[in-house]
Amino acid sequence: MNQPTLAYVEMSLPDGTQAEKFAAIRRWGIGLEIANLGDIQIDVYKCAQIPITAVQAYQMHDFHPLHRNAEHRHQAKIHVEHTLEVAAQLNAPRIVTVCGFGHDLVDNPLERAVEFFSNLAQRAAKLGVRIMIEPLSTKRAGALTHPDEIVSLIRCLNQPKVFSILLDTGHLLDSGFNLNLFFSLWQYPVEELQLKGMNSTPPTLTIPLTSWIKAKSPPDVICIEHR
């Protein structure tokens, strides 16, 4: 059984300069997950010589595949394509995506999400970058918030070498899940497990992480993310 890679989201690291944050990551011997805000400085991360475990398509907070406005959906596709390119240049094996923020969403969200991600599959496969899809909490989104719905989406896409699921303990808690019960029943492979508490607080030091992952294939990455 392979051991998961431990990573930290750059925006969640303690205050300091970027150079100080990079030094901390090297000192701890872990990976870094970064956010593509549209103006990412690729050369800075290349020179840092830190393993980038994933690149977040962060502008999906504003542009996403379930937005009622067609231009917003188009901008989401452009942003995810750019994030794939960034990940490939940084040798990051995966990116983080979501289906949609907010509650004023397009009709037929599952069909729309299948259409959106299907159009990205060929580019991702060519670049050798996997697309992780993260279910948000019911506080943040009005559709495709249950992990089972994301599994259904991935099965509809039918390209397991490209698409996978990312689970975030904070979003699960905010949706009302009992994590011990949830993980005792969960059977589908998870590529990344993000750790945080309710309302994006830091994860507690008493998380029974080993019991959640010991009975099944562990995630490739365990990543700490919080405000």
C-alpha cells in the first residue's frame, strides 16, 4: 500500500513572505497545492524546487459549468484549460475543479456538468494531468453537492484515467455528514483528501485519519486547507 503524499495549500500557510513559505515546505518535506488566480507566476514555482501536488482552478468561484450565463460557462472552460496548462508546466499531476458555486444555477446540472467536463478530457489526457472534481457543501452550492453525485458524474464521463474525486472534510461537515460514519461506508477511490473543520476552520488535532483510510486504498494526497 502506497503512503499518501502530505501537502499544504499555499494560501493556508502561516503568514510570511512567499520565500519563507517555500522554505517551510522544504523544511517539512511535504508538497504544496497552489491556486491559479489567473496571473500565476510559473517561473517562481519552478525555481522553488518544491513538489506541486495540485493546482486549483480557483477562478471557478466566479466562473463554473452550472452558471446560468453561457459566457460564464465559457470562461470557466478557458480557466480550467489554462489551469491544466499551468499544472503541466509545473509537473503537477492533477488539478482541482468544482461543478458550481451558488444556488441560482442552470437547469439539468448533471447533464451540463457532463457536457462541460467531457469537453476538457482530451486536453487533460494529452497533457497527462488528471482532473479532480470536488463536491462543495450545501452552504456553498445548490447542486451536485453530495459525494455520490460526483461519483455518478465521473461514471458518466467514463474516463477514469482523467477524472477522479476529491473529498474535503470541511465541506462534508458543513453539509451535515458524520465523518466517522461517512468514511466507514465510503467505498469509491479518493485521489485527494483535504482536511479542514467546519466553516473552513483548521482541522483538529484529533482527526481519526488512520481509521478513515486504513481499510481501503488511501488517497494519493492528504492536503491541509483552511482559512
